[in-house]
Amino acid sequence: MNADPVPSRWATRIEGEFETVSTIPAEILSRIFQHVVDQPRAAHSLVPFNAGALDLLSISQVSSLFRQVAVSNPTLWALVPYLNGVGIEFLSLMLERSKNLPISLSFSEGFYLPNSGPIWQRILREYNRIASLWIVVEEKQSGFKAKLLLTVPAPGLKHCAIEFRGSRSVPFDFFVEHRIPPFNGCAPQLQSLAFINCHMAPHLYQFPRLQNISLCSSNHVDLSQSSFYRISMDDCLQWRNQAISLRVLTLCNSVSESTDWKALLLLPPLDLPLLEQLTVIGTAEVCRQLASLLRLQSQCSRKATIVYSGQQRSTTRDAVLGAEAAAMFIPTGVRYTECSLSVDGRQPRLSLAKEDGVDTVSFDIRELNFHLTGFIGRIITTPIISFMGFNPPNPCDVFMCWLWESLGLRLNSTLSFLERLHLSFDTAPFSPHVLSGVIGSMTNVTTINASHADAWESSWFLSAGHDSFPRLRCLGIPLDEETTAPVLRGLARFLLHREELESVVFRVSPTWVGALGYAADDVIRRAIAEIATDFPASVKVNWVEGGRESGLL
């Protein structure tokens, strides 16, 4: 197999710098090369499966030194085996150069997958060495080879991921029909198992070292369609023996709600004593049932997303139910140190940082079907019209106002201890009135960091008065191209209105700081002094290096 030649501009640059490169120890070069060939595996659904192998071949053609380091390091070759479009000669070369190390194998069932006997015979001869297996089954493909490999003993397999592409959910029911255990009952090293758009009955999970289970259905799969197979709440309880060792559990649109929930509550909950990270995506009812079914330790980080389907019309009652379900993922008795509120029109979220992790609840409202009509519509908008001035109420804002109000009531005691708040919002006009129900509970907040400087232009912060954040003393805002004169005037008005505020801290991009070099501190301080001319004299102004991603944002 021939790789693309090294570009001439690379060769010229390498010739000029080869003396410097040649002094780098071989083990350092090996680590650099490993980082290069390992990148496609980190995002394997976005790049061709042969990307790592071709990168490795290109590296080996740069110079005799690079070739010697690349060819002599079996770890590099163990990372890159693939099957789509490969010839038996190159496959044998990768396997031989990887020596006897555990290998990673990836292929796509559908595009240029070889059917020749020699290639599959060679793979099956080396199957004991496979430590990582990633299979993608393209649309309109049955996944025959993926299913077949799931029946082959895999004594060295540690990580397995199988994705069926397209709008479907494929059950691996052949295990039950033919009474064959996964991997023929031989996968003693398996640590992580990920199924995307496919499922295996939970009672088949008999892996002594399994720590990571991920079951996901594509976002475009409509949650209201019963034709898509999902595991049931009753199925989840069959993980009891496996759950003892679990560290990570991900359930994304893959669990159906129980129709006999009261009977299920009579059973003991599913105890997950070692779980470190839980991710759940589903309807409000699915999330509520899962939160009741799972028993977690307080240090476990939770991430729950409530999805509102466009196929069903939502009401204010659905907003309340969503808040109730979300609140169940925030454990009581935990002292959170800071909070992040992210507000946008797609997936607003609340994140709470604790000593050993972050708990997050979010709401997928991209397809929210909520309308304000008739007399009832006018009644439910009345409580928030005062916050909106003369602007007509946005149906989505009304829905989220009810949701945040309900969430604030349920998390009042938790939110009342917070001292730091991060406000993040998209470029659309910021609507803080939507958050009034949550903000009203944050009576102990002393510092607010905002992702945009124009947050304080909102008249809501002025009209809300000192009842919102009564202990607020410090504001943190970015200093960037959006920090315009009108924005600064709005900030100055807010500072004059809240005379108890003591300081404003500007966050400056590391790129700007780096470009200014040693003069950064002096230049930025002069710029800030000019910016703050309208600020009250009692307000101290400072700056720190950091982008919008600081803290929880």
C-alpha cells in the first residue's frame, strides 16, 4: 500500500531544522508519534479508519531517523490496524510490526470492507490480541460481521464499541434465541462496552471487570416512537450483579418508562456504590423513574438532560414535571461551592460544583412544542409580563420561566448556600427574567462571572433591586471586542444602582496577553483605567488572564 508523499514544504522545513530534531531522544519522538496516530481513535467517527495508519506511514517517510523510530516501536503499529480497503500485505505488515502487543482494530461494515478469506482468517488468528474493538455498521447494513464477532471468545478485549448508523435501534436478540453468551462467555478483561443504536439484554452482562456501560440512541431518533427498541426499567434492575463494579454509566435515549411504576417501586433500588459518573438523557418521566431506581453515592457526578419532544405538545405542567425530575439528580446534603447557569435557546443548563465533581441538569428544548393561545394562555403569562416590559411574551421564555421557577423552589436550600455564580448565555438578547425563580434562591452569592459584558445592560437587574443577590460584592466580565461603550455605560448604571458592589474584575484573553508580552500588565491597566472612568470611585477594578471558559462555563 502506497501512502501519499510527504509535501515538499514539509521536506524543506525539516531539512532546515533536522539538526534540532535529530537531538530529540527516540522515546520523546515515539510519544509525539503516538499522539499523532492516536488522534483519529479519539474521534474515530469523524475521520477514516485508516487515518492513523496513513499518518504513521507518512511519518516513516520523513527521514531515516523518523523511519527508524516509527518502524521499531510496536506500540505505534498496535494502535492503527483497520480493515476497510486494506490489502492482506499491509494488514500483515501492521500486525507483524506490532509484535505480540495488544492491538486496536476498527472497521466500518459497508464501505470497502473486504470479503476475502485470507484477511478474515488473519484477523481471527490474531483475535486473542485485540484489546480495543470499534465497529461502525453503515445504514442499510445488517451488521452481520459485527454480530458474528460478538460471539467469538475475546480473552484480551478491554474496550468494545459498536455503532449502527441511521434511525434505528437494533436488539442483539440472537444471544437469547441461540442461547449464546456474548463473546461465547470469554471476555474476562472487558472494562468498557458502548452500544450506539443497538442493545443487549441486561441479564447478558456477565463481565467480571466491566466498569463502563454506555447505551445511546441517536438524537434524531424520536423518543415518542414505540417501534424503537429500548431497555425497560425492569431490565435495568437485572444489572444488579454487574452494577457493583460500575464506575461510569451512560443511558442516552435508551431506556423506556415503566408502565407499572408502582410495582417496580416495591423492589429494592439498583445500588451503584462505586459509580463515579452518571449520564442520563430522556423524557421527564424516564429521568424521574431512573432517579428513583438508582441508588448513588453523593460523590458521584450526575448529568441529566430532560428532552422535550416536538411530537407532543407541552404544557406548563410538563415544565413543572421536568423541574421535578431534574431536581432528583441533585443530591441533598451536599455543599456545593459554585454554580453555572447557561441560558440559550437549545439546551439551558444548571451546573453545581462540589468537592469531587460537578452535577448538571439541562433541558433539551430544541423541539419544544409549546404555544400560548386563548384565555388560559393570557393567564399563565401574567406573572412574567412585568419582567418583559412591553415586549410580547416568547412562548419558550414563558415555558422556561415556569420550569426555572419550579426548579428554584425544589433546590432552594441547595442554592441558598452558593457564593459564586457563572452566567453564560448565547449572542441572542439575554433574558434574565426567565431565571428569576432560580436567582431568587441565590441569596448568598457574592461573586458573579458573566460570559458577556452586556449582561448588566438588562433593565431586569435594575428593576429587581437588592432582592436579587443581596450579598453581591464582585462582578467578573470579559474584556474583548464586545466590550463597547454602550455596554460599559450599562455596567456603570448597574454599579451606581448597586452601591454595595466593591470590585469589577475583567477577564482578558490569554491570546491578547501573550501578544502584549511583558508590557501586558501596564497596557491592560491603562486601558481599564480609561474604561472605568464612569464607575463609582468606591469600586476597585482589576484584571486576570482567562477566557470565557473559566470556572464552570
